[in-house]
Amino acid sequence: MIVIPPAGKRPGSILSPVLASLLTFLIVVHVDAQTLTSSQSLTGVWNATTTWADIDGDGDADLLVTGLTGSADDCTPVAQLYLNNGGILTEQSSSLIGVQGGAVAFGDYDGDGDLDLALSGLTASNKGSLVLYRNTAAGFVEDLSQSDLQAETLRYSALAWGDYDGDGDPDLLASGMTAAGNARTVLFRNARIDAGRVGSPLAGSPRLEVDAPNSERLLNLYQGNLALGDLDGDGDLDLALTGYGTDGSRRAALYVNEPLGNLTLDTRNSQLPAISGGDLKWADYDSDGDLDLAVSGWNGDWEATFQIFTNAAGILREDLTFSSRRIVGSLAWGDYDNDGDLDLAASGQTNISERLTFILENDPPGTLTEDQGQTLTGSRGGDLAWGDANGDGHLDLVVAGEVDGESRATTLYASQGGSVANTSPQPPDRLGKPFVTSQGVSLDWNDGSDSQSTSTALTYNLRIGTSPSGNDVFSGAATVGVGNVGSAKTLALAIPLARDTYYWAVQAVDPSFAVSVESQEELFRVQDLVSSSQNLRPLRDAALEWGDYDNDGDADLILLGRDVDSRGRTILYRNDAGVLTEHIQAVFQGLLSGDAAWGDYDNDGDLDLALVGTDAAGNRFSHLYRNRLELGDFALNLANVEVLDQLSSGDIDWGDFDNDGDLDLAAMGQISGQRVAKIYRNDNGSFAEETSISLTGADNGDLGWGDYDSDGDLDLAIIGQSSDTFEASLTIYQNNPTGTLTEDARSTLRGSFASSLAWGDYDSDGDLDLVTSGFDITVGRITRLHENDGTGLLTEKSQSILGGAASDLEWGDFDNDGDLDLAILGNGDTGPLLEIYRNESGSFVQQSIDVLRGVDFGALGWADIDSDGDLDLLSAGRSSEDGIDFELVSRANDNLESRFNPNRAPIAPRELSATTSGADAALTWLTGEDTGTTPTPAAALTYEVRVGFTTKSNDVRSGVSPIDFGALQSNTLVLRNLESGRYFWSARTIDSALLSSDWAEDESFIVDTVSPVIDSVTVRPRVLTMGRRASVVIDFNDQPAGMDNNVSPTVTLQLASEPRPLTLTQLSFSGDLWIGEVDIKDDVPSGSFVV
């Protein structure tokens, strides 16, 4: 926008030495130069805008001109649309409101593949306006649904479309003067694509809403300019703006987009001049790969300013080598001479009101010199724009404005002669593989090519749609100019795409704004699981387990295995708002080919860690680490190092198998060539081998606790290699009576080695079923599902599930439909595999998920890493694309289910009740209830219970557990061998997607196994005579329960020489005090009595 200084402010009389300095410029004349010749006169306007755009989608440049037309004393604001018919601009009638002193901006805000229009400025009624027009088959139609936008009435305005929040649709930035005369800058967020929308983020209507936080951070300005561009090269749009501020002073500022979607004042860039009027234009004029800035305007002394600022790592510095006539006016970059770099056109007025229009040729790149071969009519108060109107391969120039005191002109200058005609560039010949996460998609492509310019001078148009040639995700409709993603060859779209097939293509745009054909259209599928941006150390021979070790409510990760240097690693990843970060303060023995298990073995309310495995040298380790939550680290439990057998090729699992409230440890593996399986009983944090239990030794396998016979205590399954002859076993040990393990011979189960197992109620009937996978020497790689008949009898059930050796298995409801699905990895018949099987009414259906890559010699685990209401998957191990070359991977896959069907937490247990019998306490509650669209059936819910000596404590039985199903299959727990005392307890419900309810309100119970004692006995009177009445007062002491006043004690007086005692009659019994009496009859002999 051009602004003429008011009367009395024009420094026209200041001619020397200022004028001399203003007229210092470089002149270059080329004999064979391109010549711009007037070819068509259009409606003359002043206070104008000129904007090229392919409005009708026919592949050529159409034109919109706004401003004041007519004589100086009889002028009317217009908005004149010209359609391009074979290079001739033809007036087109439209319903556009005429404006002057305003701005025009084209952008496809509704994602339908054509350019819509935002328009602002003073109307014929001398009122400000801000209007949005939708491009339809019937022409431009005002969008009257945009209430936020219609509330803004702006004059002396500026507009800019740009996707500042990276969600794929263009947002709108506007500045200007309000009806009340106040400066205003407002950012409208386009809510058509909404990352926070449940379901498809594309499902919304185009709605521009005021982004209040960003708008409030921006300088309020009018009579200035807005320019969006990637100043710092980080892939998002930053902002330059100028104009008059609220105090009437000229201002200029730069805002960086950091973090994405948040415009923050850039205090590093202070050289930008405070100006009004004029123009701001980004361009990489020195071809170094970053955006530079051309600036024109009036400074605070009403002096014309025209400067170029070069970009060095996001810092703008004035190019002091640039010398040109200083004007206030409009600027336009474009390669008019077809030499592959951007030249600059300028039109406006000098300090002495001289009207100028000239071209600055960029030769060599980064050096602008005025082309004196051009004879362009000078104008001010207008605009200019490059565009190849006649399609001859040369940029033409349209210039509008006041050419003398009475005349307004809009002239199209056609480019003739000189340089060879520009040819369209070639598009990129390779589009990269999209990287899709739950937060968005990253795309990349290689360079396009061009005959006239280098690849670094090209910019690119990108489009993405949900149908072939579609634009509804990211529109490829672009104005005449640089491409819609600039010179970048990558795009990170911050929009969580819905499950669908997406089509995309790229065009190259050269500095003359010639656009290539599209690249070959590629497609990518977004499915249930996508990639993740988690950065984890790649490991093989891996083990992992999820657990909230820092009690902040999210899933942290312990991961161990062999790294790329063959060293053993044990790494703790802390979950910070969904991002897994290595917790370097926690130091553990580096291990491989082992296992890790979280468990609160000391009942202090935080997760401790058990590790088993070997280092790179083959040394065996079995270590317990105590969680020192208050210090943020873990301490090795030295007292138990000697107790635990140091194992290789092992596996471990925590479980309170004796129901005494603390966690015991089951372990299997190899000791110096001997295969073992052992139970270590926990006694207040100290461990001792339970020698009374004999288990079949195994290694190269897996074990797991589970109450498969539904009797309220934990049973044990062990699978693995049991001999050097590759004999394999699968043994179920029944816990009956509680605290003992006896092999259950009812089920005939086939074992496998290089194997794994997992308990889970896949048919939701309330009992635990069992799945195993490994190598069976008779049949090869196999996965077996064993169904529980409700009594603990396991029967193999036929399912079409791939088998894998060096495997791992995990149950989890990844689709939030209330039943257990299955993830499996391992070495399959054709190489590494990683598969998901969806549970469809008890039958497992293999899912085709493109992003999953096969993994063996590893581990996997489900957890809701980002706390969005669905289970994400992590896998680590060895992977290969071709079965020949292998690499180590540790990879997370985000789950998209929560966008459509988020899991809801179940309801906490109700009606908690406790019954004691001696030192045992039976705790019960009502069967839980799940919530959500397809809840977990009540029979399939699991539970955790905490018990302590104070409310919300864990010091008797810890409720702190790994990210897993609850240890309890039913709504009953019998705790055994409790000390006398008062206990507080609670329970929580866990659904099939591992989501826990809140804890129920604490209830209490008392265990009382200590008999009461008598503190004192008082008899009155001390000397009794015949016919008198004796009274006795007894003070009892009973801890912890106190006396039961409903049960009366029997109190007697016993004479040493009299076999018949005298029984007292109870008068009262309250609290610990008992009072009774007895009459002394005549036949009672004399002597001493004992009470």
C-alpha cells in the first residue's frame, strides 16, 4: 500500500545534499535486454492493489485490480476482475465490493482446489471492510458465515494468507484501522482442519476464528504491511510487519513462529526500520537458500526508505552494497530476464514527489542494478505485480497508480525481445516416503530442474488430498508467484491425519513463476498404527517393560539389550508429556539377552526394578534396584545380590504368590550350564529361595504369573528349553494351597524354545487363557492359543496366527472394542515379523499395517505413551527389509484409535467390604464397570488392591504396579498372615486397554489375633461377710480392636478350699470396663477368694 505524506510534510524543498545522495545508484544498459512495452490499458486506479491469480483454474494468470477510479473530485472505489483470454485481459463482472486504501489476498481457505479471496479497505460509503469471498462455479460469493471476520471493519489495511499453525489450511492475518480509529492487527485461525477434533481433522467447515493469544501478542498497526515467510529456515511461517502503532508512531517488528503456532517477538532483529506505507517483500534474491527482505516506506522524518536486508542464519542485516533511488512504493520480485534469479520491480515516489517505476536487475545474484533500458511511466499511490499474461515465457508487469496530479492509470507492460523465452521447469522425479505419526505427516522430495535457473532458485507447490488430484488436506491452488511451500523440499504438516488413503504431488516453480507439470502422484495410507517421533537407542536381544516409576501418571520405559557396538545397555526413559527422554541419572548394569520387571517389592509406593541378563563378556547378573524416588535415582540392593542366582538366558516376573502382601520373584534361566527355575520369597524386602518348591528348570523361554484357576492366588506358567537336546516344556504350576506350587497335569501342553508366553482373557469369560510362541522341534515355528474352560483346564484352540522364534507376545485392546488383541514379533518362516491380530468375537484376524516392520530377537509392549486414550506399541530388536542386511531398531508406533473411539477409564470399585478370620482378611467389592462406546465386559476387568496402616498407603500391599492388567482376576482378595492392627485399603479397576480407574474411597478393617489382658481388678469390699454383696470392677486392655461389648466375659470368685466358684452377675460392660456383683450366702466357707 502506498501512502502520500500530508501537506506540509513533503520534503520537496530539500534538494541538496539529500537529493544528491538519493540519486546515487547503479545504471546498467543491455543492448539485448528485455524490453517492457505497454500492451494494454486497464481501468486506471489510485490507492490501488494489483494481484495476479489463476482465478478460473484454466492455467493462465488472471488479474484483480482495486482502488479509486475516476477524477480526483469524483472517484469511486472499485474491485475489477480481469479474466485472461489468450493473453488478453477481459473485464469480468462480479459482485466484489469496491475498496481503496486496502488489500487483496487470494488463498484456498475451503480446500476445494480453487482460489478464494479476502478483501479489505474503504468502501464507497467511506467505511472500512473485511470480506471473504468463496470461489464457486457461479463466481465469487461472499461467505456470510464468518462472524469473527465480519466483526472487523478495516481501512488502511494489509492482508496475508499463510498456514502459521502448520495444519494444512491457510489462516488469515489482517491489520488496519478500525471504525473507531484504532490500530488493529488480528490473526484468524482457519478451523476447517482441526487437530483437536475427534474423528477426522478434515471434517470441519472452513471457519475463520480469531486467535486471541497470538493477536494479543502482535503489534496493532495500520497503514503498513504484512509479510509471512520462513525467516529462520525451520519450516514454519514467521512474520514481518510495519505501520503506524496505537500511539501514532511508526513501528516495525519481526515475529518468529516458535513453538509452532505461536508468534513470538524476535528481539534478535532490531535493524528493521520503523516505517509506514510502502511495502515488504520476502525473496531469496542472493540464492543462498534463505529469505531476504526488501523494505520500502516513510520513516519517522517523512523520508523515503528503500532497503534490502540479507538473511544470515535468521538474522537480518542491511545490505549496505545496495544502492538505488529511494522511493516509497510497491515492490515485486520476479525473474523478468530469465537468467534464473529474482529481479525487483519498484513503483512509487521519492522525497520530492517524483513518480518512478523501474526495474532492478539481479546480476550477478545478490547485486541489484537499475535497468535503464526500460521506459516505464512513473506512478505513485498504487501497486505493481509480475505475471506472464500472454504465456510467452516472459514475465509481464502490471502497474497501477497516479501518473500525474489528475490521471490514474493501470497499464500492462508486455515483455518483448531480449532473453530466450523461459521454459517451464521439471517437477521432482522422486517423492520420498511419507513419515506419518499421530501428530502429523512429514513429506520430502528431491530437486526439480530448470533450463534457465539452478535448482536452488526453484520453489515448490504441494498438494495433498483424500482423493486422486485432491486438495482438501493441503491445497495446491497458488497465486502467481513463488510456490506454496517456498524453496523447502520438505513439509511437516502438524495435523493428525485420520485413517484414510492420501494422494500427493509436487510442482516446481521457477523464478519467472512458470509452473511445472505435477510430479507423478503418489499415495500413502494412514492406518491404525503409524510411525512415531520417539528417539530411542536401537537394541537387539532386547527386553522392555512399561511402568510409571516417577508416579506422574504416565508410562515410563525400561529397555535393555545389545547396542550397535555389541555392548549391553539398560536404559530408563522418562515420559515427559508423551516424549520418552533418556533418564541419565538412573544408572543400571548394562545387560542383554535378559529381562526386566517393575514391582514395588519394598511396599514404599514406587516401582523398583529387577533385572536379569548378561553383559557383552557373558557375565551373568540378577540385580534388584530400589527406587529412590526422592533422589531421582535407583540404588542397587546389595543385600540380595548374594541371595539371587545370577542367571543368563533368563526371565523374571513379580507376583505375591503367598498373598502376604509383598511381591515374590519367579526366575528362570541358566547357571553355569544348569537350567533352573526358582521362587524367591519376599520377607519385608529381604529375599530367600523357597526351597520347598521344585520347578522344572528351563532357559531360552518365558514365565508368567496368573490366577488361571480363579481361586484367588497366583499360579505360574513356565515355557522354554529344558535340555541340551532341544527338548522344550510348557508347565503350569497350580498354587494350592496358597503359597505352594504343584504341577497341574490336567492339561497336556506342548512346549517350545526361543519362546514366550502371555496370560490373557481373550474370550472375556472371566478366566485366563494362555498364548505361547516359539520353535517346536517337531513342527517348527508355531504360535498356540490355549483356551481355559473355567476350571483351569487349558485346551489348544486352532487359530491362524503366525509362529515366531526369538519371539515376544503381548495382549492389549488396541482398537478399544473391549476385548484383547494380540501383538507378536519374532523370527518367522520368511524372516523377522511384527504382526497385530485383531480379536473379532474370539477369532484373530491379521491386520495389514504398512508401517510395521518385522523384528526378531527382541521385545514388544503396549502402553498409552501419549495418554490420548489408546494403546501405542513399542518394539525393539533386529530388523531387515530384505532378509540379508539387518539393523537394530527400537521403534514406537502411535495408535490413531483415540481420534475416533478414545478409551474411557472404568469406574472405581464400589461397596468395599472386609471380613477377617484370625490373621487373614477377605476383601471384596462389587464387580467393576467399564465405560466408553464398547466397554470391557465386567467379567474381563481386572483389579489392583492397596493396603496400608494409614489411608492411601501401600506399606502392607502395594497398589503401585507396572503398566499391565491387574494382578487380580476377580473381585476378591484374601490376605494372609497379617499382624494385628487396623488396616486401610482400596481397590481400582483396570480395563482391557490397561487403563485404570481412580482408587475407591479407602475403607478399613481390623485384624485382631492378640487375646485381651486384664490391667486391673478391683473388689469391693475387700473383706466380705455373710449376707453381704461383693462388687468387682475389671479394666481390660485389648489392642488393636478393643473389647467386644456384645460378648460378656464370665467372671467368678474362686475359694481355694471350695470347688464351687461363685459366678458374678454383669451389671455393665462398656469399652474396656466390666462391672459385676455377687451375693455372699451363708453357706460360703471362709477363706481367700481369687477373681
